[in-house]
Amino acid sequence: MNRNKIIFAVFDTLHHEYRGYKVAHSFQKFGFDVKVIGIRYENDQLKGWDDIEYSRVRLFKNLPLVLNMMIFWIKLFFILIREKCTVFYSHDIFPLLPVFFASKLKRKPYIYDAHEFWHGNSQIENRPIAKKFWISYERIFIKAAKKVITVSEPIARELEQIYGLEEVRVFTNLPLKKEIPDNKDLLHETLGIDKNKRIVLYQGHFLVNNGLDGIIRSFVNVDEGAVLVLIGDGSEKSRLKDLAAKLGIGHRVYFAGPFPHSELINYTVCAYVGLCLIKNFGKSYYYSAPNKMFELIQAQVPQIASDFPEMSRYVKGYLVGEVIDPDNEENIAETINDLLNDDKKYSSYKSNCIKAGSELVWENIEDELVKIAY
């Protein structure tokens, strides 16, 4: 008897595609054959995907994004039409074009998983031609999808209103359930940090407009008993190191990773305070419910988050930290110092993280996600 098979397409190297991994894992767990198609720029080793079948389309770092996108579309289309499956699944906006045409040719439905709100994406906000193209592109393909899902309630409501969709389901970026490691000194040991120093942690990409400049500048006024650790990678890494050195706090700012998603919690639990401070560079950021927010909760680390709708909903709703204006650098430092010094408040937030962490896990929503494919 043939089993249902689902093909996932994603314009990502898969190194940090945690949502893609979780979704594929869930469908496989519930009896589907699964295959994930991503991209690669070189013959790098991919860790953490051993239990999921995948392949990666070869692209070229020296080519402009537009050309790589066209190569991806063409190669992906021919891969998809050769695959036997019962349903296609487009992770975010980029694979939609070849997924749409393969769906029509093979008469198989597809699901569109909108990872963010492209009408408010900071990459196209001030580029009217690019914005018009991507919004028109999304409008064409979103209505042909069997189901549309996304990551937060505000984004779902916007998509329903803009495109006249009947229902957009929400499957938030909750983490997979994990055991909490006993070793809370691994990050200290890895980076050579004095174990008496408390770690203030940021984990994620080091990109333009993600607020890391302000965090580093604010850290000048944070108590000397704390250090700042930034886990991840990205185009701004060297500049951020230079900024810390220029401000005279290079010895208090550490960079680590990136680490595979399966290993990340081993380092997250070492933090005393976590930072989920995203700046409002468009509605995509404003409406977001980031992975790192839930990862900090699961790791039982109180956090300081941006006072945006979805982040406030969880951080204030579950009483696991503070929400503030991410543009107020003085307030960032004050709030960090407050959590470093107010043991009673900190203990309360940590206890609430323990309670919330058992509820806010992917396993509690995955069965509803799998049902949408039938």
C-alpha cells in the first residue's frame, strides 16, 4: 500500500531552517513519506537532518540573487515534476512559482507556509519596484494554494483581508520538546568566560536592521558582572565586533556559533537573561513571533523582548520577562540591570518559564498541522 508523500521546497541552505525541519519531522512522525528540497552554495556538511530525506539545489555565491533565484526556480520545477507525491509544500514565498506550475502539471495540491508578512518586509519596504513584484507574485499563487498557513495571528488576519482568503491557519514557531541540560556552564567553558559572570544572550542572525547595534551600545551601561554573548552568524558580524571594540567593551562581548538547532539548547540554558529585541522595520517584524522567544522560554531563561503585539502576548501573558521599546537604548540597559539585581522578580519570571515551557512546544500543535494535508 502506497503511503502519502509530501515534498517540501525551501529557498534555504537548511542549516538554520528550523521550521522546515519541525514540519517535515511532524509529517514523517504521522506516517507521511517526506522529502525536503533546499539549496546549497558549496559542498558543505549539513548537520541535524540525518533522519529526514533531503536534497539541495546547487547555486552560486558569485551570482546576483536574481540569477540564483531563476536557477532555483528552473531546477526546482524539474525536480518536482519527477517526484511522486500527494501534496507539495512551499516554505515561504520564494518556491511558490515552480511549486504552482508543478502542482498544475501533476494535478496535486500545494500548501503555502508564509513565514513572514511580505507586504511589510524590510528588504522591500523602500524598494517600490521589488515590493510591487513580490506582492503581485504572492497574490497570483496564494489563491491557488489548497491551504495557507502562517506564524502569527496578525499576519493571518492581514493575509485574509488583503487577498480575500477564507481562512489562514496559524502554527506558531514553537520549539520541539527537549530535555533541559544540566550543565549551565558550557557557554562559559566554550568561550573562556569567568563562571561568576552572568551571560546576557542574543541568538539569531547578525543582519542589518535587527537591532544589534543598539544592544551593543546599551551594554556600555550594563553592570560589569555581566557579559554579552551573541550566538549566530551573518553579514554584520565583523562590524559588530568592531563596534564593541570601539566602545571599549570588546572584552565583554563574545561571539559564538552558529550551532545546529538540535544542539542550541545546550548553550541557551547557560544564559541568565535572554534578549529578543527586534526593531520595527516593517509589519513583518512588528507582527513576528520569533523562534528565539520560545527557545528562551523552553530553556527557562527570563527575557527582555520588544513591546510588539505577538511578543507581548507571550512574554507578558505568561509573565516570563519584560517588554520594552527596542529603540530606547537607555531603557535596554536599565531593564537588563533590573533583572540582574532584582532576585525576587527574576525568580518569578524563571518559575513562569518552567510552567510555560511545557505548554509552548511544537508537539502540542503538530497533529493539527498534519491534518491540513488531507
